[in-house]
Amino acid sequence: MTTALIVLPLAGALVVALAPLPRRLTELLALLVALAECILGAVALVGFDAGGGPQYVTNREWISDFGLNASVRYHVSMNGLSLFMVLLTAVGIAASIAVAARMGRERPRAYFALVLVLESALVLLFTAQDLVLFYVGWEIMMIPLYVLMGVWGGAGRRAATMQFVVYTLVGSLLMLVAIAYLGVTAGTFERQALIAHPHEPTWLFFAFAAAFCIKAPLFPLHAWLPSAYRESSPEVAALLSGVVSKAGAYGLITFAVPLFPKTAHDWRWLLLGLALAGLLYGSLVAFRQPDARGVIAYSSLAQMNLIVIGIFAFNVNGSTGATFQMVNHGVVSLAAFLLIGLVEARTGTDLFASLGGLANGRPMFSTVFLIAALWALAVPGSSVFVSELYILIGAFQQAALLGAAAALGIVLAAMYMLRWYSALAHEGDGSSVPHGMPDLRPGELAIAVPLILILLALTAYPFGVMDRLT
Amino acid sequence: MSSLEALSWVCLFAPLAGVVVLTLAGSRLSRQAAAWAGTAFSLASFLAAVYVAYKLHHEPKFHHHGAREHVFTLYTWATSGSFRVPFDVLIDPLSVVEMLIVSGVGTLIVAYSIGYMHGDPKERRFFVYLDLFLFSMLLLVMSANFALLLAGWGLVGLSSYLLIGFWHERKAPVDAAKKAFVMNAIGDVGIAIAIFFMVRDLGTVEFQRVFDQAGSRWPQGSSTANWIAFLLLLGAVAKSAQIPLHTWLPDAMEGPTPVSALIHAATMVTAGVYLVARTHVLFENAPDIQSLVALIGVATLLMAGVIALVQTDIKRIIAYSTMSQIGYMFAAVGIGAYSAGMFLLLAHAFFKALLFLGAGIVIHALSGEQDVRRMGGLQPALRKTATLMWIGTIGLIGFWPLAKDAILASAYAKGGTTAMIVFVAGLVGAFFTGVYATRLMRLTFYGPRSTYADVHLHDTSHGEAPWTMFWTVTALAAGTIVVGFLAIGFGTTDELASWLRFVAPTVESSVSDEVLTTALGWGAGLAGAALVFWAYSRPERLATVKRPLRAGAVVAENRFYWDTAYRWIAYLPASAIASGLYRYVERWIVWGSVSVLTYVVRGFSRAATDAQNGVVRLYATAFAAGAAVLAAYFLTKASL
Amino acid sequence: MHVGVAWFLGVSAVLFGIGLFGVFTRRSPIILLLSVEIMLNASNLALISVARYWGEQSGQVFALVVMAVAASEVVVGLGLVVAMARRRADLDVDSLTGLRN
């Protein structure tokens, strides 16, 4: 099952890249592959046994005797977190392909093939149980991102890609060194085996954490983030903030913390302090951004730091909240960036100064934007509220002041998200809004409505997800 | 599932069903049909609430804690393995009273809106939001745990945001809506942190379990007990527009009038009082904080009463009067007179909704004018409306229902410093109430008709308003009179107090106390009313009254400078910090660091690029040199 | 005088040096190829002589592999030279910098 989820998009990518199909058929084929992946993911969800441990396991020798008496295994399986991350990936890729197809991208065969390769790599890294295999997924994930950002991005894409490449490569090379060291000294790359025999030089933890914290990103390692989110095409920005950032948090939860529990616990105050600073810092900076993407970019920074707080609270409430928040924030930021993309496609800008009035006579637009904004600000009662509540409870159990300070983020989130929504939707039409700009068309609704429905379903029944995450 | 349980769920979910149906139907439903459908769903909720109240009333008389108390669980909403939040509702006398107010007054106001919003292009959306509000408010008052209460608490804030900013083409409503939401978010955080304490120390947020364990886990007056009560109070203060988080309520009058009546008078803003009554165990566990509740109430009732004296916008006068009345309720629950506070809450829901909707008819008749200085002399044209609004005014001043007098009697009977402050301030407040309530009526309906009104007044010869508007206001007037009989006092059976005895007790007072306090309260109110009619009868009298108060009037007209203070203390510094962080820390330090890194990498790559000059023989030389170095290394190593 | 393995290796080293000198100093691609061939044969000589010295076959096998590689290399190399000659007159490797960075 897991292997099928990895191979399907890869095979799809090959066909899309090689088959000399016209543009429309290429887009359709890519979309079909992505939807098939969603269906496959749904089948996995239905068959998943809550509380049944790792499932859909494949465990085979891949590279025997690595020359270091440690063999590399093709070992993939899914626990609750992997499952929901894979589902998030599938949904995010499908929605992104749909948006890209609507807008039309140059050289569609290369574009969609790269997106599908990205999907395959993400699924691999979310399911890999072998460090080398995980690293392979991690690096393959980066390659399509570099190309998608550097070739199809906006005007400042070269500088943005350069920063992104340099920053993330530094992190992942540190992780590579740590993986090699672990393999040589422990004689295995298997996650489970390494957890059973904790290995404790402090630098190992930080080598892993560096890669993950840059990707998430943890404050102050976010310098690549604003330009990457601004210069990418909207669907790539959506994937970066919705799915790829979750790979960083996933790495912390699955590898960095369990492999080095003692170091992680000893140094938790460093990470908690940075994450708290990042939460408040990101929220404050988001409040002064002049453009719609900037607000979502910095709010994404704040939210990811909140997730890090949940992870390093070292208790079950914090970790459950963090993992559930990964799902929630993934869907919310996908929706937010894709919706901004739809606005940009009509107005050519995302600057607040020249936007506004989207709600005037455009009920669909205002409704989907409103829901995205409300979930992003964690309106009480929403699924994001549930996950934030659990994270903050976890933080409060770790230290009362930490929880109380992080709770301030809720007020700040209300401030910047309402500003975002009002600037886009309220008062008169902005100068860049074409006269009589139409409401969302059925094709666009078909992209937005499923994401909204997912959010509503998560809100009505968070237990369905949370029960599988614990 | 018993019929009680089933109908409880119907009561809660009927408005939500309305939201779903109206949203999905969209423009397939005509505007008029959508309005009626929205009303039908809230009516269904009200009928279910009536049934629940009837069933509960016919359960065996209760003599102990825990009787007439039902917790119904639908499913587990959220879990982390160790800490679960069930989706459950608590049906007990207190929540039933609230359910009846919310769905009953709610239905009347939704029905009123059919006429009021007729012809608005976003009419359907308005009814979706109203139904969303009713669902949220019912969730707030019915939930059996703090997490769900907080969900309802936030969702009413959201509905309030949506409805205040309903006419979002203009800037003022949008700003008012944002202000309301952010100030309420501060309160939400307060309740959230209180929840953190409960989960940390008790591992549960269920009302009953928290109340049962609170006393033993947190000793009375301990710092944790104080913190929890204080944080809950923070939520209550924000939601109920009490000092210091009150400045959003007057601005919220930018919303349509039915919204002001429903959310910002009858139901949502009184949620803070409900919260204190519901969690009175926690407040009694922190006596200092409970006194603080009473003192905040006193401060607000006096300040808002003074500001109401000088307002000129008819809706803002009523808004400040609402703040002042909620101040009374806070004072009541702050001295432990919970059922007296709930009685004023109940009566206030009727008479204040009545006043708002009556004002709505006046505004409607004057094509949207809200300034009382441009009204005057409307009584002949709006005869029935004036009569109905007089009923509301009598309720507001406190002649009937005897709600304010019940609070004064409780304060008098209770004794002690706090209660005495409440008593004295309550009498002063009653005088202010008499003045501003009568001034409103005097300026609107009597005296010479203004030139503006001459020009703009609609022809009212065949009906003062659409029948849906008129009929609902009449029903509210009837309700105001009828609820008065629930708690007459003077030794008669206090129906409300005995109904609420175990969930929200009161301070017993003797008949002689009640005669005294009622006489004083009526006297203060009458004095205020008489002063208004005396002063406004001749301009020179008015000038005589106003002259010595000029300095105070300036302070009151500037609303005691709260908004100015917030601007300088909170908004401007926060903006400056945010801008500063972005301009200096983000641009120079964070982005600078990555620029340095990029620069170093680029330097290396440039050096490497220069070597790739394409001269094959140079490559060969480099290759040979490398091989020679390696050979030299291995040879020396072998010889060693 | 016993001609030991050292003599063979010496000749091989001299041949290798000649080839290397040719690669460093000449510009004609044909001469360059010849020089590379000389170096390869020098290594062949070394392989075979050491194989004989140790009484083992693997060195000889390697030499055969090197010959095969050398043959194919010459084919490719000469093919390139012919292609160059067709496109442009001067056969000078130093001017072949079209692929630099």
C-alpha cells in the first residue's frame, strides 16, 4: 500500500514527462494521477486501525552491506501521523495541480512531472523508517522545489531560489553527516533499532534539528521564507507552506526527538524560547505586511513555531496538539495561498493598497476567504482552535508562563488575519480590481470547496483525526 | 434517547440547520422565503426549548444538589489520550432560562428583521448570520464543559463580528467589527488560560467535576483560585463590555438595529453575567475577585450612566444604557445575588430589545436618521411605537419588573463594604437611568417637531411599520410586563429564585428591606424622570441645569478618554514595535545573515568557475599534479 | 646482467614520462592522442611485468582490458579529430574552449 502510494505519482511523472500529449491532456493526466493518489490515500485511511501501531509495512533489503557493515533497507510504513501527512500531501498536490492547470503554466509536461516527483518524494519521506531512505526522500523533495521556484517563479525568483537552496542545503548536509556517523557507529540505519539504543553525542541532535528547523522554519532560521513564499507561483507557495514545512516538523517528531531523547529534553528550553519568540515575532511582523502573501508567510512562520512549542512541551497534550495542528495548518495555508493565487490571476497583484471590495456582490469569494481567514486565526470552535488549545495546554503544563505567553498569539492572530480579510474583501473595490470582476467560477469552486469541506469535517469531528494521532 | 435529550439537541442544532440550508440554497430561495425560513428554524429551536423547560419543570421537586440536572453527551469531540473534550450539553434550571431567552427573544428579533431588512441585497446572508449567532449562543449557554463554552464564546464573537460589519462597504462598520472581535479575543484568551489551569490541576474541563474538586484542589483565596476567577472575569468583562474592555460596544452600533437588539442588548453581552453565575463556585472560592466583579460592575454602571446622559445618537444612548444595566448585573453576581442578577438579565432581554426595536422603527420611519436632535415631536405620528417604548422605558428605569430593586434589596440585606457600595451606587445609577431614559423619550417623541423630521418622516397613516416589525415589538412589550410577575418580591413566591435555587442562589432579603429599597429606587428613578421633563420644558431651565456640569459633560462626551488612552497605550506602541521589528530585525539581521551566507557560497563558486576555462592541457596538468601529490603521499606513508 | 622487474618498470616510467610530456606540450589533437596511447602502453607494460613478477594472471587481464579501452578511446578520439577537421581548419586543442563554464 505504502509502496503503491510512492510509486503511483512517480510513474505518473514519467508518463507525463515522456508522453507527447497536448497541453490540456497533460494537465488532465496529471490531475487524474493526483486524484488517484487521493483515492488511494482515502483507502489507506479507511483501512487504518486506530491504535494499531505502524501499518502497511514493507521491509526489504535495499543496499546490502554498505561497506560499513550497515545495510540500507527499503523499510516504509505508516503510523497515524504519517497517514495524515500523506493525505495532506495528496490533497495539496491535487489542489495545486488543479490551480496550475487553470492558470496554465509554460512547458506543462516538465512542470507537472516535477510536481508529481515532489509528491512521490514527500510520501517517501513521510513513510520511510530507514534513515538513508528518509534522507533520499528529503533530498529528492528539494530538487523539484528548486526547479519549480527557479524556473516558474516571479520576477525575483533567482535570488529567492539561491537563498532557499543555500539555506536548506546547509541544513541537510549537516543531517547527512549525522546519519553517516550514526550508521557507522551503530551499525544500522533503522529508526526503530536506533531508538532502542539511544546514541547521545549532543551535536548529533543539533545536526538533525538544524535540517528540520530550517525547513519548518524555526525562528530565526526563516530568512529564506518571505522571498520564497512571495516569488514562487501560488501553488508552489501553497505546497511550501502547507506541506513541505510539515516535513520539518515531522522530522523533529519522528527522528530528532525520539533518536536523541535526552539531548532534546536537556536543550528543550533553547528550542521553546526560540519558538515562543518566533510565534510572537511572526505574528507582529505579519501585522505590518503590505501584501496578502506576506501576511500568510509570516503567519505560517508563527504557526510552525507554535507547533514546535507543542513538540518540545514533552507531554501528550502538546504533541497531540502539534500533530493535529500540522494537519489543520496544512489545509488552511493551502487554501489561503491558492485563494490568493486566484485573486492574483484576476488582478495581477496581491498588494493590499490596490485590492479590496472582493466581497461586494461576490458572495462565494467572500465566503471562502472568510472561512480561510477564520480558521487561520483559530476562531474558537474551529479545528485549529482545538489543536492550538491542546498545544497551549501542553505548553502550560510544561511551564505556566510559557503557555500564557503563547496564548497571546491568539489575539495577535485575530489582529493580522482580520486585517488581511478586511483589506481584501471590504470597503470599495481596489484600484487593481477590474470593473465588474466576476465571482468564483464553478471550476474554481471545485478547488476551493473540497478544502473548505475538509476544514469543516475536521471541525465537526476532530476526534476522528486525534484518536489516530495518539 | 429520552424526549428531553432529543429536544435539547433539536434546540441546539435547529439554527445550525438553518445556516446549512440557507447557505446551500443560496439564490435558489427568494429573499423573502430565506427570511421566513431563517425565522422558522429559530422558532423550532424556541419550541424545543419550551418543551425542555416544561419537562424539567415537571420533574420531581428537588431538595438537593444534582436534581433537575442532566448532562447529555453526543460524542467525544477531541482527545489527546489523557485529556478528552466531550460534545455534551448541560440541561439544568440555569441553562433552561438562558435557552428560553436566547431562542425566544431571538425568534422575535429574527422575525422583526424580515421587515427591517426587506430589500437589502444581502438579505439572505443576514439571516444565515443570525441563525449562526443563535446556534453559537445556544452552544455557549448549553455546553457542559469549559472548552465547548469557549467555543460558543468565540463563535458568538464571530457572529457579532460578521453582523456588526454587515454593511462592509463603509469603513466605520468594518473597523467597529474588528475592534469588537479583537477585544473579545482578549477575553477568549483569559478563559483559555483558566482552562489551562483546570487541565493541569484537575485533568478535566467538565463543569460538574471542576466545581466538585475546585474547593479541595485550590484552597479558598489561594493564588491559583484567584487567578482562575480573575481569568474567567477577564472573559466576562470583554464579552459584557465592562470597564476596561468596554469600548467596542458603542462602536458596535454600526451594525443593523436588529443585531444591536439581539446581540448587543438581549443575549450575547449578558453572557458574562451567565458565566459568573454558572461558575459561581469558582468565584466564591476567590472572594477578592468576586468583590472585584461587583466593583467593576459599579464602576461601569456609573460611568456608562453618565456617558448616556450626553449622547445624541439614539442607538448609542441605548448602548450605554446596556453597559450600565450589565453593570448592575455584575454588581449583583459580585455580591452573590445570582438569581437577582439573572432576573435583571431576563427582564433586560425583553425591555432592551423592545427599546432597540422601537428605536429601529423610528429610524426606519426617518429614513435612517439616528440623531435625537433631529427628531422630536414624533409622538402623534408614531403613537403606538411611543406607547410601546414607554413600556420599555418603565422597565429600564426599574418601575416594573422589579429587577433592579431586587438587586438593591439583596445588597442592602447582605451588608458589608462591597454590598454597601453596590447599594449606594445602585441608587445613584437609578437616578441617572431615570434621566437618560426619559431624555431619550422626551427628545424623540415630544417637544416641537424638527425640520428634518418634517421633511423626512414617512407617511405613517397606514401603519407605522411593516406588520412583522410591529407585531414583534408588541410581543416584547407583553413579555416585559409578564416576566415582572416571575419575581415580585415582598414575601410573594419568588418563582425565579426558587427555580434557580441550587444552581444560582440569591441573597434572601426581608419584606421591610424590600419596601425600603424599592421606595428609594423608585424615588431616584422618578426624580430623574421628573428632572428631565422639568428642565426640557423651558430652554432657560435646561441651561441652568447644564451650566455647572459643563466640565463633566466634556469628559462624558469624550467617553472618559478610554479610546484615546488605548490608542496611545496599546495600538500605537504595538504598531511601532511591529514596524520596528520588520524594518530592523527582519531586514538587517535575519535577511542579512542569509545574504552573508549566500555571498560566501557565491565567492567559492566564482573561484571554482574561473578554473573551468576549457583549456584541456591545463586540466591534464592539474590532473597529473593531483596524481603526483597522491603518489607522493602514499609513497612516503609506505616507507614509514 | 639480470634483467629484473625493475628494468621493465623503468622503461615503463620513461615511456609514461614521454607520453605525459607530449600531452603537456603539444597542441595537435592527433599528437595528444598518440601521447595518451604511449601512456596507456606504459601502464600496460608495468601491469604485465608486475604480473609476471608475482606469477599472477590478473595483471595480464587488466592489460587486456586497458587495450580494449584504448582501442575504443582511439576510435572516439579520431572520430572527434575528423569532425573537428571538417568543421574548422586549425587543429589546436587550446582553442577548444567552447564548453568552459
